[in-house]
Amino acid sequence: MDLSLSIITLLLPLFMFLLLGLCGMKMSKQAAGVLGTLGMLVTTVVAYGVALNYFFNPEFVVDGVREAQSVFDATWLTLGDGLKVTMGIYIDPISAMMLIVISTISMMVHLYSLGYMHGEKGFQRYYAFLALFTFSMLGLVVATNIFQMFIFFEMVGVSSYLLIGFYYEKGAAVAASKKAFIVTRFADLGFLIGIMLLSYYCGTFDFKTLMASPGSILANSAGVTFLGCSAASWALALIFIGGAGKSAMFPLHIWLPDAMEGPTPVSALIHAATMVVAGVFLVARMFPLYLGTPEVLELITVTGAVTALYAAIVACAQTDIKRVLAFSTISQIAFMFTALGVARPEFHEGVGYMASMFHLFTHAMFKGLLFLCAGAIIHMVHSNEMDAMGNLRKYMPITHIAFLVACLAIAGIPPFAGFFSKDEILVAVYANSSFWGVWMSAVAGLTAFYMFRLYYRIFWWNKPDYSHHTPHDCEWTMSVPLIILAVISCVAGFIPFGHFVTYNGMEYSIHIEWSVAAPSIAIAVVGIVIATVLYRKENPMPDRIASSMKGLHKAAYRRFYIDEIYQFVTHRIIFGIICRGIEWFDHVIVDGTMNMLASVTNSASYAIRKFQSGSIQMYVWVYLIGALLLAVVTCLFLIW
């Protein structure tokens, strides 16, 4: 399939958004849903055709390197002396890979939503928002320059705001959508400043130009330093902050758990597979530049490692299944950032880059599967809480098997997909630092524990009262996506990913290093065994352990009070002290000064209005007195 057809992957979702947004209410709900799903199906077919053509067409390989292709590149704006902003489509290994990821997950969500959202108020609006989000995300990954990427970055934020707040009559959903929008805007401000700094010293926004000679570009700003770091380092650090906000990295993670207030299919689309990896994609896109700033890579490594451990600990204490999956997402995205942070050409040919992208691919599939399974469960038991679930394996066999496959994949158990990508990440981390290797291995063990804690609580725990409604597997529109994603989660690890996606375009043969893989598997098995002992059957042991570590358990359940700290800083300090002080200054000093001037002017006007009497004698008298006073003042001034 011709790469030029990639324009269809953008225009068709945009067209569906406009069609459903403007005309959806004149259609039946079923017609709008089917039309939106068919539009996404065509988009998926074209996206796969473009990606596979790029990966398997030998004409795109020159001297063993798969070269990036600019499908088209039209000048939009010219700024200053030759600085251009273009709009176009840029296809390279990671953008082609993302076309597959985004279209696959979006297609599954569209189909799944036909059943899950059936009968919901605003059904047509929901599918219009899905199309807008898909358009925005696809536009982000094929952007030909960083400014175009920023535009679609913001559109992703807007469309996620609409989807998270879909239940606009629900206060928690409205608050969650505003929280996500505001927090990510702060991060995006850093992104924008970073873009301006980079373009100022580099003289271009274009990715192809930036990636062609990163060394010379970085050299242009080497002489400009602040606090010991070059301007390029600051620019790239600020760009990373923008990506960290979108990908919910600590301490900008607070929006993601609350975003679970949106419909569960939205959680699968936005917060498992696409939006939250936008930050990872951003760093990967500009990775040749980051290689020239090792201090920024260290920042990425530390941020990723700390976030991974923090989110894993919090996930161990949550009881809402969507929040467990939310913190699991944060932890897994942190794995990807850590892999990018430790990637160096001298360490296994930069395997960290390939491992990060590989894990992005596999994680999208099994985490999307987990969220869709969670949606099926919530759809049946009408609750997000684990206490309302139990013994569901007997009632929902398809969902049970699919969920188990996803749990094994994320735990890193072979031969499931997560094992291969996570193993490559650990290889890259150990090659860079044994300390961080042990750290991330411990996080992997916690991942296995909390995921199987969730699995046993849902499917094996003692049965609650289902007398009001007997759960069962959902209709085919919801079951088929589960089966498809479960199959992908089983086989995706065998894809020779290193032959398609590497930092320098050269092929890399994935091979299992058993010195790393064997301990990783053992740690995961230990985590699963502990979860089995504690949660296979209902017993008092989990409560006793929680009581013995009451402080830690409570802190983990409350997310280590990060939200409370933000609330204190914003409401007590910013709003209560700073803003109140500014309000007092504005009210008392600024308004008071203007009011005083008005009062003085008004009083003076009342005092002198008698001079406007209409009497010529009075006017002459005032004139003479004024002239006399002026003469006296002039004489005194001359004498002095």
C-alpha cells in the first residue's frame, strides 16, 4: 500500500468526528455506533497497510538502514529568518509501529463500546469524541516537526478532557476531567518553552533535520549555560517534562487515577495504550538529541525508576480495580522511560531504546485487554470494588481466561508477550547500572504480586451475593475484542521487533540473556506464589498483614498523600495566602487608590463648582488673584 494513503488515517477519523458531531443526533444510536466503528475499521486497514508496506518494502532500506519517509511536507508558517513551521506526514519505524498500536486499540474500543455503552445518553457524542481522539493521536505520531507534534499534543489533551468528562452530570467525572486538563497543561507549558529554546538555537522545528546531525545542532548551544547545563540540556529537559506530564510520571501523575471516572473503554484507549505513551514516544522521537545530553538521560532514568516503584507500591493497596490498573499503567510507562534513560550505543547497541518501544507495543495490547476485561466485569457486577466480586471464573469463563493471559503477560511469565519486552528492558538497565537493575527487578516482582492479587480477588475469592443479577460473559461485541487482544498478548513476544525498530535503523536480533531472565522469572513466580497464598481463598491473613503495617498500608492506599499535598499547596498556600494577598493588594491598594482619586476629584469638583457662577466680576476677581499668586511664586523662584 502506497505511503501516501497514510493521509486517509488522519482524514477519515476527522471526517467521522465532524459527521457524528454535527449529524449524530439525527441518527439512531445504533447507526451512529456502527458508522463510527466501520470508519475506524477502514482506518485500521489503511494504517496496517501503510505500516507493513514501510516495514517490508526493500526500497525504504538503504545500506541496511530503514530510512524515514516524508509523505508530504507543506509550509504553514514562516517565522523570522527562515524558521518554518510545516504540516506533513513523517513515517519512520516508531511512527509506523504506533499506527498499528493506535488503530488496533481504537478499533477494539469502538467495537467493544457498541455493547458496553449501549443505551447510554450521549452515545453519538461518545463516538464523535472517540474519532476526535483517534485523529489527534494519529496526527501526533506522524507529525513531521516538533511544533506540529505540539499542536496534536494539545488536541489529545482536549479530546481526553471530553472523554474523561463524558458523564458530565457526575461531579467526580467533571472534576477528574478538569484535573487531567490542568495538570497536563502545566507540563505542556514546559514542552512549549523547550520547543522555543530548541528552535532558537537549532533554527528548525523539522525532525528530519534535527535527527540528521544532532551533534552539530547541540554544539550550537554548548556555549550557553545555566546552572552548569547547556541550553540544549534545558530545552530537552523541559520537553521531557511535557512528556512526563502526559505520561503521568511522578509527581505529575495525580490526574491519571482520577481519570478512571470516565467510561471504562475510554480508560482502555486513553490511559492504557495511547495517550499515556505520548510522552514516551516524544522522548523516543528525539532520542538522538537526548544521547548528546547524558545529564537529561539520567533525569529520565531516575524519574522512571522512582515512579515505577511508587506506583507499584500504591497498586498493592488499592481496592478499586480500575485504580489498580491505573497505577499499573503508571508503573509500566515508567519502565519504558527507564529503558530510554539507560539506553546508550555502547550497551548492547542501544537495546534500551528498542526495549522501550517493544514494551510500549506489548503493553498496549495486554493493558488494553485488562481494561476491557475490567469493563466487562464492572458491566456485570455494577461496581468497581473488589469486595463486590468473587468466584467470577464460573460465570465469565471468556473474561476469566483473557484476564489471566493479560496478568501472565504483565507479570513477565514466558511465553507471553510481556516477558520478552520486560526482559530486554532489564538487560538494558543491568548493563547501565546494577543498582537500577535490582531496583527494577523488585518492581517487576511487585507487579506480579499486585496483578495476581487482583486476579484472585475477582475470580477466586468467595462468592458475594449475586442473587440480584447472575453475571455472565458479555455479548459478542464485547467478547471478540477480548479474544483478539488475548491472542495478540500470547504471540506478540515472538515478533522480531529489533528487526523493525531500533534507535539507528540497524537491525538488532533479540536474544534472551538467561542471567537476567532466569532471576526475573523467579522473582515474578515468587510474587505470584505470595499472592496465591494470601488471596487464593478468603482468609484473615491479608487483613492481619495490613494491620501489622498499618501506617504503610494506609499511606499506600492514600497514594502517600500526594493529592493532599497538592491540595494543601494549591488551596492553602497558593489560593489561601498568595492569591488572597494579591486579592487584598488589588482590592485595597489598586482599587482603593483609584477610588480615592475618584473621591478627591468628586469632592474638588463640588468645592470649585461655585466658581462657575456666571458672574463676570467673580471671573475677573479669580483671574487677578491667580495672576498675583503666579507672579509671587515666580519672584520667589527667581530669588531662591
